[in-house]
Amino acid sequence: MNDLKRLEIEVRNQIKNDPAHDFEHIMRVYKNAKKIAKHENANMRLVLTSALLHDVVSFPKSDKRSKTSSLKSAQKAKRILKKYHYTAHEISVIFDAIADHSFSRNKIPETMEGKILQDADRLDALGAIGIARTFSVGGAENRPIYNVSDPFCNARTPDDKSWTIDHFYCKLLVLEKKMNTKFAKKEAKRRTKVLKDFLIELRQEIQP
């Protein structure tokens, strides 16, 4: 059994049943990363390892530690990888990729492996699956779907800690412009249209 398969089994056993960061999220990011890496000059093994371990620690969005999830995941990944056949340099590349991938860190990773992981993770926040994940988290956090007075943030600052639809304006609709790779930019454009079409439909259904 190769290292990636062994890691996949180990991660599956460690990931908690988080509505938006479950094992299926890990594997979708893995698939996205593999597709992107085929178009870039990157080390596929390091890209896929980073994808498997990128959310090995994930705090709920309502937890004060939420913004530290990526760094904690990188630190745990480093400990895990010492059991496998990775050099110190390879572990360093993986550590940096995982530490810098998250939206809240507001960083562009330095390596191509890191850029690919960041794009792969962000793609899973877009499109139909992105909508499903957004409302899954909103439900888990007991948030109302939208602000009745101003559902689409026309005259107020978006607040996704209070209303789920606001997350589209705080994060999802800006991701397309933050992609690093050509492949991800094209796919993000397609998935962002799904978000915009959903909001158009929602507006028609909830407004007089």
C-alpha cells in the first residue's frame, strides 16, 4: 500500500462529522487538486498529500479558534508525515501549503503546490456543492437564512455570522478573482455563475 492510500485511511479515521469539512470535502478537494496539478508544473505527490491533510484539524466557524484551523492542520500534518516516506524539504512544502491555504489567512501561497491546494479548496466553496455546504453550516450554527429587511445586502455590510445568505457576499462571490491557476479561474467562473443564478432565483421567490 502506498503512502497516499495509507494517509487517506488515516485521515478518514480522524476527520470529525463536520457538516462542511467532512471526509467527502477532503476527497473533493483531492480530486480538484489532481485536476489542477495536471496543468501546472507541480509535484503531484506533495499536492495530493497536502489535500488529504489540509483539514485534519477543523474548528467550527463559531469557535474562536476557527481562524487557526489551517495552522493547526499544518502542525498536525507535520507530525503525521514523520511516519511516512517524506523528506524534511517535502514536509516543509506541505506544511506551508496547508498553513496558507485558508481564506481567513488572506495569503497567497509561495509554492505552486500551495497555490493549487488553495484553489482546489476554494472551488469546493463554489457551485452547487458550495451552496449546499453554506446552508449546512448555517443550519448547524442555527443562523436565519437571510435578513428580512435587506436579504441581499443592498444597504448594509454583510454579516455572515448572523445570516447565511450574507456568506455569499462576505466570501463566495469574491473567490473567483482570488484563484491562482488558469484551470481554477475557468472552473471558478463557471461555478460562480451557479451562485449568481441561485441568488436571482431566491430573490424572485422571497421578494414581493
